[in-house]
Amino acid sequence: MLQVDVCPYASDALEDAMRLAQTKSLNSYTFSDCLNFLNYVWSDIYNQICMIDSGYYSKTVKLTDKLTKLPRFVKNSVRVYSAQRPVGFDRRDYRQSGDADLTAPYTYQISGTDLWCPDALNKTVWLEYCPQPTQIFFTHHNRDPKIYPGGHDIEMNDKFNLYQLIGVIPTSAELSVEINITDKNITGNDIARCTKWLLRHRNPRLEIADEDITEYVIKESDPEEGDWQLKYISCDYPYIFCSYQNSITGEWHSGFLNKQYEWTNYNPFAFIGRKDNIEYLSCKYNDKTGMGVIVRDWNDIDEKITKINNIPEQINSVIYIENDFEYKCTDGTVINFTHGYWYNRFATDFNYEKVLEWDPEISPDIGDTVLDNAILKMYNGTNWEELNTKSIKHFGIKESNPVVKELGWTPDTKLVYPAPEVYRYLVARLAEKFAALNESNIMGVQSELTDAHFAFQAFLKKDKSAWERMRNVNPATITDWL
């Protein structure tokens, strides 16, 4: 049987909740409000799962010193034990020590984010913990983006708080030139030629050394997968936005670095199951509105026919139609121009006729045009004269351009959960919040919340209740304990 990963994204949960609550919450509340609701409900559900079964989200790390700095964790799922391997039969759980036995064997003590375990030096000790749920985001307006029909200029910013981003292009083995990405004459090819990227302090009198961020910005090339060339880079503290183009496929890949230079992929259309293939044009960080990114979507190509507004009005003129289109003439009639040659008989835009194949039985007039074995000829009054097709104007030329869209700057987070009841409960709680804040009492929301709550609670108890029933029917014997 084909196993399909059907875990939805955060934007799916928000959209389903708004549909259930019969309200467009993004119009009623700010982006930060909706993001806070989403994270609070998800964190609460996550903690409930960890309290019942820490194994689904837990991580196991080895303790190498007496004092260990803990990551952010859920306290009720911390477990310290000694064993040769994380999974083994010789496991021994440690107990939490008090103030009087801090150095006793097989004990540990937690104070804030400090974990004290004296056995970590001479024994193999492991820590199992559940981290706090990561912050989840949704992409603002990824389902209804603002479209720029006329396109948008490329905008890049080089100011990164107290620093300025500098690109270095080598000109020879020893010489190089620095570029300013805010210069309108700088193209994506110029950015791709840069072999080094520096952050330079904006106060030169301090003589602070440049910070080299090349390893974070330029991707390593792969002969099989192609070279991902940096074509766009822009700063808006605390993020650096980058777009890369593949040298083989021509596809685009975009994302951003935070101030610790950790990379985050940006795919606002993951919810429809497609690759990002988007190119940044302008990037602004805004945690209140969530908006600020303008992109070219290379998976959404806009095709339009140009040069069809002014058909030449000249007697016996010939035009070549590259793509079919409808043309409204000056007298109100509509001509369906199809692919091929057309000629004008009486110097008006509504007197164009399609050029047909030459027929020996016709009686031509001066200016009549025909195709004779794919050769274009015009009658000059005595014989047929071959026309120079290179001088004939083209009309109905099709232009294909990626659609320019304005979206939110945050990525769309994939929700990972152990059962469908979790997602259903998340959507129901979000819908209740949206309905309450809109002062609406939707019966469907209350009914769905009740059903989802019972289903979620049954999911949390199913393993525990199964083991309790086994113990009631067949309790443990002394052999089992031994």
C-alpha cells in the first residue's frame, strides 16, 4: 500500500479554522494576532502529547560533563539514565537528588537550565528530553497574493544594522573590485560573479575587521545537481534574503539567513505540493503585518499577446500573425486573426483578408497576395512578384513572463503530529477563538470542538487504557518482576 505523507501546513490549519468559523480572520485581526493564536494552541496540544508520551517528540543526547547546559525543554518529560547505548537492556534510571546528596551516584539535579550529574564523567549517561515546540509560521496571502501586472523593479538593500554588505568580484589573480548592490546597474550576473561577501562596519574610524560571510551565502557546487548561483541578496536586519538559480535546470531557490547565519527555506506554495521556484525582487522584514516580500513566481507563467492595438492601415500592406487573437476594428466589427499572412485591400483596419494558396483560375487585382508553394507573392498588374518576408511586420507576438506577487516574508511550517485527531482539535480550537473574538456563536464550531476534544482525549488515553486493561485481566507475577 502506498504510504502518503498528508501532514498539512500551518496555513492549512488557519484556513480550515477560518472556514469553520465563517470569518476571514486575517481581515479582522493583525498577522501577529493570528500567529500568536496559532502558536499558543499548538504549544498547548504539543505539551499534552508530551505529558502522555514523550517518545514522539523526544530527543536523546549523551552527557559528557558534570555540568550540562540544557536546551529549552518540557520539564515533565526529562529523563536521565545510564546505559551503553541509548536503547539497551542495561538501562538504569537516575533519580533527582536533593541538597544533601548532590554528589551521590545515580542522581542528577536541575537548576534553571543547568543539569548537574556527577556520574557523567565515569559512566555513559544519556538525557532524554522534549524540546519546546518550535515557532510555527504561515505565509501571509499565499492563497490570495497581490499581483503586479506591470512587474516590479529589483530592490536590494546593503545595510545590515551597524554593518554594510560588500560583494567582491575578482578581476585578476591578485586584484578585485567591490560592488554596491544598491546600484541600479548591478545585475544578477554581477552578483553571481562575486566570490566573497563581507560585512563591513559603517564607522571606519573604529577599524573593526570585516566579517567574512562567504561560506553562509555562496553554496558549494555539485557536478551532478548543478551550481546554485547567487543572483539576489538583500539585507533587512536581522535577516539576509538570498535567491539562487540552478546552472543546469534554471530553477530558483530562495530563503533567508538570521543574525546567527542559520538558513531557512522559503516556500510559500508548499501547501499545494510544489517547489518554490521563486525569485526575490524586494524583501522587507515586518513582524506585525507579515507582508514585505515581492517575488517572481516561475511556476506561474503569464502569457499575453502584444502589438495588437495598432494594425497598419495601408493599402496592399501585408502583416504576419504569430499568434491567434481577436481584434476589434474601428467600425466595431471583430476579426479573428489566425496564424499566417494577412493583407489589407483598401487601407482600413477592417479590410484585412487571409492570404490563401495560389489558384490558377483566379483573376487577380493589383495588390492581391497569395502563397505559391510557401512563397509569398503579390500581383503588380502584369505578373506575380515575390515579396521580401523579412520586411513584413509581425503582430500578435506572445510574451511569457513569470507572475509578480506580493506575499508574506515568513515561511509556511509543516505540522508534524502522531494522529489526525491532533490536527482536527487544533483547527476546532482556532475556530472557537476566531468566532469568539468576532462575537459570533456558530453552532458548527461548538459541535466540532466537542467532537474533536473527545477524539483527542481518546487518542491520548488509548495506549494507557490498553495497558491498564491487560493488567486487570492478567496482572504481573513475580516472574515478570524478576
